[in-house]
Amino acid sequence: MSYSRISGTGSYLPEKVLTNQYMEQIVDTSDAWIRERTGIEERRMAAEGETTSDLAVNAALKALEAAGLQASDIDMVVVGTTTPDKVFPSTACIVQDKLGMRPGTIAFDLAAVCSGFMYGLSVADKFIRSGSVRRALVIGAETLTRLINWKDRGTCIIFGDGAGAVVLESSDEPGVYATHLHADGGHVELLHTPWGPSQGYENLIDDAGKAVMRGNEVFKVAVRRLGQAVEEVLESSGFTQSDVDWLIPHQANIRIIQATAKKLELPMDQVVVTVQKHGNTSAASVPLALDEAVRDGRVQRGQLLLLEAFGGGFTWGSALIRY
């Protein structure tokens, strides 16, 4: 039986930093309030002209280098994003071209907002297990600051730009044990942009089309669903909480991360937390956190990792991985 394993990780953050002190100058908030409610200290903003595909390519190059591979070795590229370069073609096709991949390489985007990387990881794992491809590049990349209403303190303090990537390769030994994905479209209005190409696009004025979030309600659903997601992926794989070496969660809010760790009965020193450095980067946040933990030596080969994410839709997903 063929499995998939992570052979390389990479990440990229734009150079421009927006500190909490900067946010204090543009909206009615404070550094203390932001830290207490979200755990965020700063977030990154893509430069003018810097696109989601640019961020994705930078992260992908680092993941390929870590895996000891060239772009031409990849059979499929999947980009999880809710902020594509264009409505069409897909950002994955643009990334494929920028990386110089073989013509004919499979390339497509997945739109699952903050769960985009988890969805991409699951799909790529299935392709590899089926024998359709041997190597896949899975990327989460966002330029969310382009969707932010800078007058809305409920969203502008939270979101940031970034990208993370992993290379998945076919293996005889289990790497990805299991993935589980879910969605519930009944909560669309709690976290969304109130426009799209087929709805309201022609009437956009100023901040009318920016992201809208009802944070308290999102928090309640997220904690419940993430708890269920981590329990089901452990149960389906035959593992228990005590087997997990690291929880690598979606970096949305420190309180959500703490609540999920508590449900797993995991101490916070077994949880990878990077939200303070880049805020909520949506689909990029899980691979960003994974790459940082790999590169600073916390995550070691052979360890058991539990990944999870929750995002607009609502969508959510989890994965259990032997790194």
C-alpha cells in the first residue's frame, strides 16, 4: 500500500510588519486588548504589487529545497487560498509557471478559507495513495490584508499575509495516517465577504465588500468543531491524545488554540503557537507554524503531529501525521 509523507516544509512572510502599536493609531484599540483577546503582537502585509502567487512561490522554493527536489520533480500543485491573484486562471497555474514546472503538471486551487491547506493536504494525500501522482506540492497562501476594512477593529487587528508549503511524497511507510474534512454552510453570515463575481461585485463602494466577522459566534462554533475534529482523527487512526507529540493548530486566536489543547489534555508546551508573529494568515497558518517548528528543531522526524484548522464556510479539518 502506498502512503504519503512530508519530505519538506517551507514558509514565507512579507517584509512589512504592522505592530499592535501601529494598529492603535488607526483604530480604537490597544496593544493590551489585542494581546489579551487574540494573542497577536504583529502581522505582515504584502508589498504593493506582491501577489498571493509571489508568496506561494517563495514558500514552495523553501519546501522543495528542504525535500532535495526541483520543481520539475513535482506531479501536482495544490494551492489553498481565498485571495487568488485572479478569478481565473487559478493561482496554482500561475505558481506552476513561475516555478518552471513541467507543462501538464496538475494544478488547481482549493477555496476553503482557513481550512484551505488542510483540504489541499487531504486531496493530495488521496492522489498519492491512489497512485495517480508520486509527489505533490501543497501550499496555503493568502494576501488577506487586501480584503480588510481598516476601520473595523474586529477584523483589521486579526488578519495578515503569508504562505506555507509542504512537499508530499509517496512512501511505503505511513506519513499521513488520516485526514478528516467537514463543512457547514449554515453559518455563512458569521464570517464572509458580502460580494462575489456573481453577487454584488458591480456595486462595490469603499468598504462595502470587505471581510465581515461576528467574532464571538465564530469562536463558539470553532471550539466545538475543532474538538470534534481532533477526536475523530485520533479515533480513526487508532491513537490517543497521549500519543501526540505536537498539536499544530490553525493560528487564528490564542483562546481558540488554548481551548483545543485543553480538550486534548495537552500542555501548551506541546502546542506550536506562532499567531503572535503573523496573526491569522488563513490557509497559510498551519504550514507556517509547521515549518517554523521544523526549522527551529522542535518537530523531529518520527514524531506524531496533529494538525487542525477551522474557517469560513464554515469549514474544518484535521490530519494525523508521522513526520
